[in-house]
Amino acid sequence: MQTVYYSLMRNFLACLLFAISVGCLTSPESTAQEIPGTPSATKHIVSSDSHEGVTIKIDPWTEASRYKEKFPKRSPFSKGIVALDVSFRNDNDHGIKVNLQSIRLLVQVSEDSRQELIPLSAEDVADTVTLKENTKDPTAKRSPLPIPIPSTGVKTSRDKNWTTLRDACQDAGVPSNVVAAHDTVKGLIYFDLRGETDLLENAHFYLPNIVTMGDNQPLSYFDIALGRAAAE
């Protein structure tokens, strides 16, 4: 009986150690979550980070189907633009102000080329989708990604379709740069990746500028590794 008891204990401890080791390999900052309204088998990687009472969560939209509700006619994704669904949670007793223009998406384009992409405005997205041809060549050598520059001399070409898409982008975007105490602000932030969603596998979401309301005290910066993006 004593031999059987020790044998069972060894098996139990072996299983316990295996479970612990598996748990240790799971990063708390990048977790697979089921997104409501999508097939149960579909998982999306939601990356997050928290400090000083602020939590930022990022869900990259890397599937065309995820744009249908917000963009039923023309999708930014059709022209290579990827939206990051970003939420800012403030658990402090005071409000905070987020400088959305300071956000950068750090991507590794090649072994010796790392780029900082700035967010696209609603106008930039509408220009890219409705006014520019999709010239991406999937067989071409990867080149530097475009840096959005304010459009000039194209307003005469901006028709009803342009206005509809711009308004949709604004409605789906982050509605405010102010997050009240114990509140959450959530919306889309757009980046032109030329459809190369694989760049998100090693990308970082960098936000250097958050301050407290009233006294303008700066918070530490956020540098969130997005990890692997959900497969298309």
C-alpha cells in the first residue's frame, strides 16, 4: 500500500508541475479573447498594459469581416489601412488627458529598418480609400511604409462617398482625449500598413504623453507589444 501511495503522489506532483509551467508561459499582457458577434472558434489577441491607475487595451482588426458593421459600404481595410480598437480605462479619482497625436505604431519593416507610424486622421483614411489607387505589389520587396501627409489640392474630388467614409471614421474613432475618473473611452485608431498585417506580430503601441487633469502631472509612458495578430 505504501508503494502505491508514493507512486500516486509522484504522478500528482508531476501533473501539478506541468500545469504550473504551462501557466507561466502565458503572458498576462497578450491574451486570446472571444469577441462578441464573431464565430466561437475565432480568437483575437488583445494586448494590454496597466500602471498608475490607467489601463490600455488594444485589439487589432486584421479581418475584413470586423469592419462591416462600422463601414458597410467602403472599408479602410480594403486599401491596406488597419484599425486598432483601443480602450483607455482610468481608475483614478481624477481625470486624465491623453495626447492621441503623440501615439506611434513602431513596426519592424526589415532587419535594418524600423519605422514609427503616426495615426491617420478621418480625412487621411477617406483620401486613401476613395482618392488613391491600390498600387501594392505583394511580390515586390518591402519598402518603407507611407507617412501620412495632409492632403492638398484634392478637395475638389471629395464627393459624397468621401464625406460618408470620413464621417464613419470619425464616429468609430476615439471620441475624446479626456478620460474622466473611473471611466473608459474607447474607439478606433487607424494606421496605413499597406495591408501587411504581419507587421503587427512584432509591433509596439507607444504612447508617451498622458497627463492628469488640473495639475498636468505626466504619467509614465506606455509601450505595449502587440504580439501576434489574429490570423485572417
